[in-house]
Amino acid sequence: MVYRITISFLIFITSTTLFAQTPSSYDSLKNRIMKLEAGVNEINLNLEQSQRKFQSGILIATLGYTTTIAGGLMLGRENDEAGQALLVAGGITGVIGTYKMVDAFRFLTGRKKKKPKPNY
């Protein structure tokens, strides 16, 4: 009889320690998962911002360099002054578009402009 009580008690003690989960392990796991989800969401946001900036940069650069080519074709003809104006305007527009394309990559590398931390 004493053996049965002792064995029952041992089984009860070992079963409670084996199946008992500490709440802190759940909380830390939950926190890790939430941090991972936040990181993935930030990466997706950066990709979306980069894509929009890159595509608008391509459009602006294409229009600018097309205008430059049109201005170059007009040089030496009756619309020489208009050709020179188109060359300058198209070149400036193309450079702005190229800058936007290059600037889009800062979102991918994580070097986006960060707000300065307040000094308390």
C-alpha cells in the first residue's frame, strides 16, 4: 500500500513538472515572433517605397533624356535655339530622374533618413 502511494506520488510530481510550461517562455517566444513580424513588415514597406521611387525615377529620366535627344536633333537647323533649350532642360530632367533612381536604393539598404533622437 505504501508503495502504491509512493509510486502514485512520484508519477504525479514528474507529470506536473514535465507538462508544466513556464509563462515566461511563451512570452519570450511571442515577443520574438512579434519582432520578426515587425521586421518583415518594415522590409516590405521599404521595398514598396523603393519600387515607387525607382519607377518614378525611370520615368523622369526617360523623359529627360528623350527631350535631350530631340534637342540634339534640332541643332544646326532652323530651330537651333529651341534645340539648345531642349538640350539643357532635358539634361537637367534626366539628371534629376537618375538621382531619384539612385536615391531609391537607400530604402533597400536600410539607410533611410532617420529622425534625430531627442536629447532628454
